[in-house]
Amino acid sequence: DVRIEWDDEAGRYRVTAERGGSPELYISRAYRKLVKQRDLDEKTRQFVANNIRSARWLMDAIEQRRDTLRRVVESIIKFQRPFFDDGPEHMRPLKMQEVADDVHLHVGTISRTVADKYADTPRGIFALRDFFMGGTQTAGGQEVSWDRVRVRLKALIEAEDKSGPLSDEQLVEMLKAEGIDLARRTVAKYREELGIPSSRRRRQY
């Protein structure tokens, strides 16, 4: 639905709202000429004029939706710049209200705009809703998104000694040492969401 690319010349990310293969809309020149004909009967003139107005309204509405999508995505990039620059582990917690305030739109409009929309980014393809998430705070008061916690959890497990894999309790302590204080059941939940089995099942002999 939208393409995000780095523009070297401008020194920023450029957002392009895709048309999704839909054709360029325009009002037929024949009908625009027809409504101006002096010998056209009034009933036909009104019919054609009304439909031209409806067509223009539809074209303006479509263009406005594309412009709104572009503005919303540009705002997301502003808030999630660390993600675009450095990767998923740098995703920050973001609420739709923050973007709504930034672009001066109602939060409901933001929700409808990003619903079922996907962005092709330098980091891969992401649902726009993926950029909105809650999070937690480190011991130092830094906000960390849940997605970033999952990325870190996965990295710790991938680096473990498979002959003695890390238990959930050990993962809790390792994350705590990095300032991320989570309950064991939360770590177990994220591990399961990542499709990673328990330490007993990860052990390799």
C-alpha cells in the first residue's frame, strides 16, 4: 500500500502511496464538452453535470485518502526513526494518539488509515499496525517496545549453549541485568509466541 525508501539526495525517507494497480481516473473530455453544448436539453445537462460532480468528488476523496496515508506514514517514520535506521530491536512503544496529535487528525482516522495496510520498507514488509505497540521501561527509565524485548529474548536463546540451554528463570535474570524486568510467565509467553520450545526440548546432546 505504501513504499518507504531512503532518498540519498534529500537525506530522508521518502514515502510513496501506491495505487495498487488501479488505473488513473479522469473525467471523459466528451462529457465535459457535452455539458457545455448550447443545444443540449436541460434535463440531460443536469444529469451529466450531476454525474461529473459525483466523479470529481470520488476522485478528490481517493486523493485525500492517499494524502492522509502518506502523512500518517511520514509521522510513523518520525517516531520510529531508530527502527528504520538500525532495525526491529530499536522499535519504540508508540500509541496512535501520538500520531493523531502530530498530524492533527482524530485517533479513529489513524486507526482506519492503517487498518489492513502494509508498507514495503528497507527493513522488509510490515503491517502499519506493527509500528503501534505498548512497551515497558528499563531500570534506567528508557522506554522499550514489546517487539524489542522479543528480539532480545530470541537473540539470547540463539546464542545459548545448546548442551545447557537457558531456562526461563535464567532468561529473566539476563534480561533484568540489561534493565528489562519481566516476570517469568511473561518471558515464557513471549518465548512461546516466537515458536521457541522450552529449555528441556531445546537441549542437544
